[in-house]
Amino acid sequence: MNRPGSAPVRDAPAGARPDRDAGVEGLRIAGLARLSTCDWPGRLVATVFCQGCPWSCGYCQNADLIPPRGPAPLAWREVTALLRRRVGLLDAVVFSGGEPTMQPALATAIDEVRALGFAVGLHTSGAYPDRLVPLLPLVDWVALDIKAPASRYPAVTGRAASAERAFASLAHVLASGVEHEVRTTIDPAVLDATALAELADALTAAGVRTFAAQRLLRRDPATGIAVAAAEPPADFLDTCAARFPGFTYRSAR
Ligand code: SF4
């Protein structure tokens, strides 16, 4: 586990510096999970859900986090007050969303969390590769969504050019040396056998070694009940197990 002061040194590209001018009290937070054992596998964490996301995935389980401003924001000082009471009880804090890298105040929030002695994890869709670069040396672990092969990205995110951004972020994460997991939620409506084969090829070509395929859970808007989508094809899972040494399949989350 990396802790403040013992994190490996990783170079950011010249000129890429975190924005620490943004007031951390301006960080837009939609919620806080006080204890999670799955947001960073193997760690006990609190998870901060950041408001705002530039994409619009059809299966988004946090669709109320997509608008840049939410109805009931949580103040950063409330989060840090809770975290101070959890020192020694939690391993880490994970910034999730929404898309945390959308907000310039994220770097300062990470600094403050590290100063309390917590390791820091980051969940990102990779929508902002240029903002991600200076954040990578600040965190201990990244979970990066690669949602589809490039040809199917807009069908998942609802946004043109989202593939270019996500795959640029993937290259940055792999080059940084930060501990990470690349993950894909398998939506059978978009990722048919052809697309899954393209995805496995794209991840292999990029040099991915740690990959998690996640079965899609769709929440019924009327009942709120989550229903699992069909399992991915077995030959896709076999291909992933053969190609990625750190492969995990999560059949339901
Ligand atoms: S990138 Fe994540 S938070 Fe944004 S719409 Fe897609 S699933 Fe939801």
C-alpha cells in the first residue's frame, strides 16, 4: 500500500501540473459512501461521489450525478470532518462520480486526503485525458473505464470523440506506472461478439495487463430493482483470461 511520503516517484509530462488554485470548498460532491469494500478491491475505503459527467451512458447507475450541479450537494468540510473520525479505520479514500476529473478542485482535495494519511484511489471514465495526466502522480490507484472498442464508444456514451479521449487516458495511465485496473461493463445491447473481440484486441494492443469485465446490472426505473444482463460469451472471458494476467470477471456488483 502506498502512503504519503512512500509513493513511487512518477514523472508527469513537462507542463502538466495539477490545478491547486481552485478552491477545494468549490468541489461539487453529490454523496459519500462511508464504507466500501468493493470500490477499491482489497481495501476498506470511503468513496466520494463527485457531481457532473460529460457523458451520458444508457446504463449509468448514477444518472443523477451527470448534471454539473446537483440538488443536495455535500460540503467538502463535511467530508473531511467524517474522514478525520475514520483515521486508522479506513485504508483509503476513492474519488468517484460522475467524473471526478471534471472538477479543477480535485487535486487540492486529493492533497488534503493524503495529508490525513489515507491512500487515494480514483475512478475515471478518462473523459479528460489532459486533466488526468497531472493527477496520476497524486494517486495510488486508478480504475479506468474502457467502455467499448472505439467503433462502439458513441453508442455507449452518447458522445462523439469519446473513444479518442478514453484511449488517450488509457495510454497515460499505462505510461504513468500507477497501480490500476482497466474495467469494462459489458452491455450486451452494444457489445456483441464482434465488438467484444475488437475490445480484447484493442486492450491487448495498448498493453493492458490488469482488466476486469463486469456484468451489467440495469436498474428498473419503476421499481428500483437491479436486474442482471446476460452473461458475456464464455469465449470472450476465456480470451481475456488468456491475454490479461490480472483478469477478473465480476458476474454481478
Ligand atoms: S461515464 Fe460513468 S458517470 Fe458518466 S454517464 Fe457514463 S456511467 Fe454515468
